[in-house]
Amino acid sequence: MDRIRWRPRLPGVVGRLLGRVDPTSARRPRRANPDAVVDCAVYVGGRREPGRPHYADAYARARHGRRTFVWLGLHEPGAAVMAAVGRTFGLDEPAVEQALADGHRPTLRRYGDVTLLVLRSAGYVEHTELTATSEVVDTGDVLVFVGDRFAVTVRHGATGALAPVREEVQRRPEVLAEGPWAVAYAVCARMVDLYLEVAEHLERDLERVEESVFARERGADIQHLYQLKREVVEFKRAVLPLPAALRALQDSPDGGPPPALRHRFTAVSDGLGRAVERIGAYDELLTSLVQSRLAQLAVEQNHDMRKIASWAAIAASQTAVAGVYGMNFAHMPELHWRYGYAGALLLMATSAVTLHRLFRRSGWL
């Protein structure tokens, strides 16, 4: 596959990006970080060399060194920065375009000799109580470009910071000694850990919502349930496509991680499987809670209608008596009776009390 060197043609790039990103991301304002380089380091034999060189110098050194590679970390790069990075590392134009956008679906792609692994980061947003607009899960993007002597990570969004990943994996030189694919493994392991952490927090939210739905007092607001359902769906979309990408990566006969790292990717896949199972269970539980709450609302509405119908019947009995004696016919029973007015009021009161007791006994009032 011939590589096409990319030049920054912003209008054309933006037009093509509109067809690549999810509809939800298209509504977000595009952010650009002019100083997008978070960190850059050269690793020799699994150990970091001192300093923080420019990525072009670091890559030039890595290409001529033995057991050497460079790890460049970017956060929300702009078009100019990403164009320069693409020229330095020989990234194809579609790969650079994808790195400029956010809202991607987890996937695995190959651009010549470069493998791109797209992941979604996730973070739990602390909140005192669940409302109709509460943000519970915040998601972002992490793209990992893996080449022969380099690994470039591009992050979009506030979640999924990779500085702790770099610090942790640098304490394990035996892992970094396996080359750039060690970076991909460390990032995947970190994302799966984040998924499990978010799942634990979501479980506590679901327990509180479940208790409120079946409480004796007023049940949970249906809008709160819908909001939590939306947040779980967003989390689900970030996690569920990833197992297929990891399977494709492990099943790759060439161009994939070295044999020493494949069993580590298997462990990551196992943790991801647990996260997927928990998210599926949460989604089903929320669906059941929504249905239960809707059933409760239907019962409450039916009970309210019974009350309205009961009071309407009581009022109708009074209206009937008053209507009969308000007809002004010449010949009517007890029309000239001295106690006719009091008798009519007594009849109306007796009918109202009788109907009220009957409705109370039947549970309508």
C-alpha cells in the first residue's frame, strides 16, 4: 500500500470527518491543543533514556538504535501538529484524519506497516444525587498507532489520562523490552481497569435507584431512570465493540504483538469480558426498573381515576336531586311541604355519605 504524504488541507479534512464521527460527537465543539505533546521518550531495552527530546529527533535515534523505540503522547492535537507528526512517522492521510476527530468506535485498522488501535476511555462523574440531567459516565477517545520503532498515543477528552500508564509501565522494563506493542498493551489494560471501576460505581447507583423504585413512599422519578439508562448506553457503546478488536489483534498472523505479549493481551481480554458482562447485566436491570416504574405509574394513574370517578358520582347524586326540584313543575311531590327544603338537603347528604362509605369499602377512596 503506497503511503500518501498528508498536507494540511483543513476544509477538505473537516468535510470528510463529518462522515466518520458519530452523530453525538458532531454536536460537540472541536477542541485543539496547540501544545499537544504531553510526553515523548526514547526507550532502549525497556528503559527510558533521560530527557524529553523532540519527537523527530527521538524517532531518528530510535530508527538507528537496537531494541529502541519512541513513545509520543498527544492530547487533542490540532491539524498543524498532527500533520507534522504524520510526516515524521510516515502516517497515511486517513490515519492522520482519524487522529484529528473524536467520537470513534473501538476498532482495529491497519495503514501499511502501521497498526491503529482505537479505544474509548471512560470515567465516573461524581454526583450527590441522580437528576434528569446528571452526567454519570464521561467518555473520550484514545488512539494508539504502533509502528516498527514507535508508538504514538492520541487522546481526546478529559478522561483516560495516560501519564499514570506511562509511569506504571516504566516500572516494568521487562514489558517495555518487547517494543512498541508494550505501549498498546499498557493502554488497553488501563482502559479495562477504568471500565471495571466505572462499573463498580454504576452498581452502587443502580442499587440506590432500585431501592427508590420499590420504596413504600414516592417512587423514583422516571426521568432519572431514563437519564441513567442513557449514561449506561453510552458506556455500553464505548466498551462492547472492543472485544472484537482485541480478538482480531490476537488472531493476526503477522504485524501483531510479539508472542511474549499475547498472553498479556489474553488477560486483558478476560478482564474486558467481565466488564462487558456487568454492563449487559446493568442494562437489563435498568430496562426492568423502567418497566416496573412505568407499571407503578399506570397503577397510580388508575387509582387517581378511581378517586375522580368516585367524587364525580357523589357530586352527580347531589346534582340529580337539585335538578329534579329545580324543574319548577306545578305538581311535584312534597312541593308545598313545610319541611321539603330540609328533607331535600337530608336526602342529598344521606346519598353522599352512603356513596362515600361504599367507595371507601371498595378501595376507590
